[in-house]
Amino acid sequence: MGGSYDHAVTPEEFRAAGHALVDWIADYRTRVPTLRVQSQAVPGDISGKMPGSAPSTPQPFTSLLEDLDRVVVPGVTQVQHPMHFGWFPSNVSLASVLGDLASTGIGALGISWQSAPALTEVEEVVCAWMRDEVGLSGAWHGTIHDTASTACMVAMLLARERAGGHGQESGGLQALDQPLVVYTSSQAHSSVPKAVLLAGFGRGNLREIDVDPATHAMRPDALAAAIDEDAALGRIPAAVVASVGTTATTAIDPVAPIVAIAQAHDVWVHVDAAMAGSAMLLAEYRPLWDGVEGADSLSWNPHKWMGTALDTSLFYVRDVEHLVRVMSTSPSYLRSAADGAVTQYRDWGLPLGRRFRALKLWFHLHLDGLDAIRERIRRDIENARWLGERVEATPHWRVLAPVNLQTVCVRHEPPGVEGEALDRHTLAWTDAINRSGQAHLTAACVDGRWLTRISVGVEATHREHVARVWEMAQQAAGEH
């Protein structure tokens, strides 16, 4: 395939290779359940299988497919495997894979509405679809970022500029006499403090608010006390990040009281529902984020539990004018007669150029349909509750956090084993399962002690797989 500079891969060569690649992907997905779940690679394994220099002449496409099997597949933890219970659901529906292929194949340049009107308007439409499907009002306006980490970063910039009187247009943070302060749960995702630091607030102006010891959710009384203390000392409370579904335990911060406290001090509220946002497709779970209409921004990731291919993170704001004022860039070479009449997504986030990400979501919705997606999410919640009941009914096993959605936090506590010895035991049996290649779990340190998270939610995971990992956990814990 391929050739000299004036003869790259032709459409017909692409057609043949594309058919072969689609066949490879379909075969790969079919055999995922037969693969080891956690990659057993050690540092240098993958790079050691690759040539020391890039090819200078075209190579056959068949050799690339062979290298996918030889080099890549062994170096990937199989998060589409039905026995993957680690981190969070990282589903990539094959429907959205087709959308990703279409996006890349079209190769649109998303630097302005004029450069790709379809890119902008399809994104507007699918963001509005998803807004409606999770029960949000028409006051919210959305865009698609790569991840919730980027969404949080943008939210912190918006909060900074509102609290700082749009200081970016003059002296910036350096010109402020009073420090700006951000508040979040001690259980918030690591991207939150990262965004706070990168937005220039400084670690000394980040308050980690205490959580309820039973639910691990932010305590509104502790938040109110922290804000009052900072305000009394002349500091400016700028933002609160409320987590709807923390990473470790899926804790749900109480959004309504948090919003009420923040509004009393004109504090920006960002709701991070990266994984748990998918549950809001189910009307019966929307009470988990009661009060969200009073927030200023929110994000959730269809590329997690819902199953649209990464990178598809929805970010919504209610004040678009403020968003554009903070994020706008308008170089002369991008100005057009359409300015002022259309959305310019370059003014809604960090990058100038953007991919046609909305096609992944559109294809997913079109080919799978929301009814099936909702049914699968309900199945996962039911399976997690089933597992939680089994754990609670078994001697020396504990469920350590409410099973709000699809994550079950467990610990095996043999009689007489406590403290650091119990931590070693927890990590040992969890690691034994992972090293077996038969399943994948992740551990987390909560309240100073380690626990094991069993995150249910892979598209291919059914009750039989949940039952199997529970059997594996009991067996592995009994051996350590």
C-alpha cells in the first residue's frame, strides 16, 4: 500500500484496508472474553517489540494487523472484557466506533462555524438531546470536551473570572488584593485540585471539605463554615465543585444545599458527574442531583458508563455570555460574516481546533437507541445491588459505602487482622485476582484504610460475571 509523496494511500487501497481493519476489530471484540483482563506487560515490553526507527518505505497493511495482535493487544488492559470491574465502566460501543471512523474519515476542521457548519450544528443538536434526556432545563447550553478534567478546568477559569471581576482583562490574579478560594470534597477526583492549581488559585486556596463518615458525601455544614470563615478573613469564596459520584465510592454530594450555600455568597458551583451522569438517563435516579438547576456548570461523560467512545465529555453552562467572554479568541483570519449569528465553539473551551466528536454520540444514539442503553444501565445497578447483598450476608465481609449506583466497595476482615496488616491483606488478594488475568479490580484508600472497588458496568457484563468475580474474591481472600 501507499507509495511516493504524490501517491499516498488511495481511496481504493483504503477501502480494502478498511474492510480488513473492520474485520479485525469485529474479531477482536468477539475474542475479548478469552483474553487476560489486566495487561501483564512490564516496562519496556511493548517498545521492545517495535523497530528502532520509523519505516522509510511503505509496508504491507497485513503486517500492521499482525502487530496489533503481537504488540498492542497484550499491552492493553481489556476494559471491554466482561470481567473488568476496575476503575469505572469504560465502554466503547461498536456503534460509536463507526461514528469515530466517520469523524476521522471526513476530517473536518473545527476552528469555526464557517470551517465546518455541520460539525458545530450537529454538536449543538446532540448536546441539546442529551440535556433533555437527563432532565435538564433549556437554560443549559452544551459542548463536547475531551474529558471531564478539561471541563473542570474551564469551569475553574469561569469561576475565577467571575469572582475576580474579569481580571484577565487587566492585571489578572496578581492584581487582586484578596485571594480567591475554591471548595471541594476530600473525595473529589484528582482532576479537581489539578484544575484549581492550573487556573492559578494556588494550593493554599483550595479547601477540602469534610465528608459524612457513612456516605462519604460533602457535609453542607462544613462547607458553610469554611466559606463563612474565609469571607470573615477577607478572602473571596470563588467556586465549589460538587461531586455526583466520586471515584472511590460513588458518593453523591448533596447538590441542593451546596447550591443554596454558594448562592448566598455568589459562589460558582460546578457539578462533576463524570461517571454517574449516565444514571440520570433514568428518571428514577435524577433525585441524586436535586438542585442541579441552581448550579453554574456541570459535566458528565457518555464515554464512560453510557458507552460512547472516548473522548466524549459533555459540558454545560447556563451563562453562555460569560463563557464566551472568558474563553473567546477571535483572530482576524477566522472572522466571517456569520459571526454573531452562530456558535463558535472555539470560544467555549481551551483548543482552537476540534474534532467532529458529535458524530460518535449521534451514531451511538442512532444505532443502539436510548431504550437499550437505559435497560443496560438498570441491569448494572441491579447487579451491583445483588452483589452488595451477597457481601453483607457473608461473615467477615463488609460493604464500606452505600451502593448508590454500580460500584460496590468491599473489604474482607478476618478476625484479628487490623490496621496495616489488614491493608496488606486487602491489596494482596486484589492483586492476586489481577495477576491471574481472569478479572480486574482496583483498590482505593478511604478513611486511611484500603478497600477494594468492584465497579459493575461493562456492556458485556451480566449477572454470571458478577457472581464469578464474587467467588474469585472469596477464594483469593481466603488464601491470604
